[in-house]
Amino acid sequence: MASSEKRFSKIGSESGLQLLNVSLQDRSSAAFSRMLYTLAGGGTLCGVAALVLLIVSTATDFWMQYRYSGSSANQGLWRFCINHKCHAHTITVAFWDATRAFMLLAVLSCFAGVVLGLSAFTNGTKNRRVRTGGIALVLSGFLALLALAIYTGVTVTFFGKRFLDWRFSWSYIIGWVAVILAFAAGVFQLCAYQRTNAEPAPSNNPDS
């Protein structure tokens, strides 16, 4: 009778430990999933912000401000403005064409990255679209970085000598902010995908 009670007590203890182990695994898995979705969500949020800033930077006319014949002037990638009267660029300059092309490609790549990143909330972070979206966002940041580097180099060496009173303006500055956000968004999404694949499969074998 005593041995039966000991056996039942041992079985009960083992069952309790197994239930506790399962409960801890479930909690750990839930916390891990929340972390992954936080990374994916942060990546998507940064990607959307980068996309908006890239569009604004590309479309606006305040990449540089200067004085021309005593009047205030500013220019963007598409137009130049003197005393608030804007005109399209009438000359074709290689560096403007290169900057425009890279900025437009950065916008398209960022848009693709955001759309692909949204699949994490429908198909999970293990979906390869999340990885592709992360790569697209990193590529967007790299393309925008190229555009800004080209514009910076030519402006400093050419316009800096042509106009004495000049400075980079807010369209140019938010372009750099967009570069940082695009890189951050891509890293977040790639980390979410890689950590999902690195997660060990849960053990379903109960302790004997």
C-alpha cells in the first residue's frame, strides 16, 4: 500500500514538472514571437518614414540655398527658384541626372521593401518576403547614399566656387535622415527573419 502511494506521488510529481516545463516553453515562445514582431514592426515603421522622406526630398526644391545677383535663390533636382519664382533646369548636367536616377530608384526600392515587410504580419517573420524586403530597404538606403554623395561632391567643388554665400538646405538634410531610416528598417527586418530561422524547434518528447 505504501509503495503504491509512493508510485502515485512520483507520477504526480513528474506530471507537474512536465506541465511546468510546457508552460515555461509556451511563455518563452510567446515572448520570442513578440520580440520578432516588434523587430518587424519597427522595420516597417522606419521603412514608411524613410519612404515619405525620400519622396519629399526628391520632389522639393531646397537642396541648396544661395544668393544670385543679390537675390535669394534655391534649387532642387528638378527646378531652381529665384525670389520664389521657380523654373525648370534648362541645362542637362550629368551629376543632376545621376542624383535624380539614384533617388528615384531609392524611392522604388523603399516602397518594395515596405510592401514586402508587411507580409510579416500575415505570413509570419519566417516568410522569405521579409528577408527580401529587408534587402530592398538596405538597397534603398545605399542608392540614396550614392545620390547624396554625388550631389555633395559636385556642389562643394562646383557651386561652392561659383556662389560665395551658399548652404545645403532642408530637402538635402532630410535625404540623409531617410538614408539612416532605410538602413535601420532593413536591418530590423533582416534580424527578424534570421532570428526566426535560428529559433530552435520545441521538443515534444516528454521526460521519461
